[in-house]
Amino acid sequence: MFKSTVPILTSTIIAAGAIAEDQLIGFDNQPAAADAPVKGIAHNDAATGEAVSILHIGLRDLVAAGAISSGDLVKSDANGNPITHGGVGASFARALDDAAQGDRIQLLINVT
């Protein structure tokens, strides 16, 4: 699968820690912790104190940190990467297709 984004709502924040492109961002403006609410997904790399554009609502292809099935709710793992929700923690998206760990997966992002 190729990498794609369909942004509906984006904003710019100041990174409170080092952020990598496609990493899930928490409300503390750092990579999201396991099970934590997700503020958005980083569009670009940023060092502490730099601006980073984040996606709040839209479609985004990300690399799955574990197996995810179409229709699953998705949450953050301990490294700010997407994993299956599993009924614990805050979800931020729904999977639109299947992916094994390391595969790209299209997610419908709605962090509201």
C-alpha cells in the first residue's frame, strides 16, 4: 500500500519532545503513551521546541505496530504507534483494512 493522507482538520503545535513523522501525538505535545488519548498524527519530524503539523480528523496510512483487522478501533502503543484497541485505553481511529505488524494500514482518524 502506498502512503496517503486525506486531511479534514489539521493544526500546528510546538513539540514538547522529539517527534517523528507519522507518530501519534498526545495532549502533552509529545509522542502518545500507551492507551493515552491521542491529539493527532504528526505530518513531519520535529525536535523539542519546533513546530509540527498534526492531523486531527481525516484518512491516514500508518505502519501498524501489531496485527489490526478492518473495522477495529485503534489506539496508541507505548511508542506512539497504532495498535488494536482491545477494549482498554482511548481509541483515536478505526481501521479501514487489514494489516500485519509492519504493514501500512489506512485509518479513519477522529480524535474528537
